[in-house]
Amino acid sequence: MNLPLHLGWAGALEAGLIAMALGLLAYALFHAIGRRAQWPHGHAVGWACLSAVAIAAGIDAWNLFYIGVVKLESPLYARIALAKIHDPDSLGIRVLMEVIGALAGVAAGWMLTERRRG
């Protein structure tokens, strides 16, 4: 996500909350599609989880992967790669909070729809 978030834990929590809202929206979308297509609940939950995590944590997860895999032997290349990342010091915790937030949003959406049915 390329939003101007705070740095450190505050930014990671903000990213997690945004990802949670995105997970709720993703589940609502796939639940509506699944109801029309007569999918089982698992298909809607699975597609919502996949899409919410890919959208919410996609860029940050790619940056984390890129920094871990690509050899940044030159200090110039390392500075260029780190300059493109918002708050590279807490990139790992931000990715973790985005994934947890997206999955928690999908789970909350599923629980809300099941509460209405039951």
C-alpha cells in the first residue's frame, strides 16, 4: 500500500486496520458472487482471503521478498532499493499486520453473515 502511514508500530497497526476493512469488503463481494453462483461458503472465504492479502500486502510483501532475495552488493543499489520503500525498518512487521488484518477482516465478514443466517 502506498499510503502516507506513520512509522513503526503505529504505521503497522494502521496498515492492519486498512487491510481488515479491505478483507471485509472482499468477503462481501465474494459472498454476493458465491450466492448467485451457488458456491459453498469455503470458496467465497478462500477467494476473499486470497484477494484481500494480495491487495493489502502485495507491494510490501514484494519489497520484503526483493530485499531478501536480490543481492544488493553495491551501497548505491542498496540505497536506491531502500529509498523506494516507506519505512524499511519496520517492513516485516507491516507485512505481518497486513496479512493478519486481511484474514481477520474476512473472518469477521464471514461471522457477520453467519450470524444473520442463524
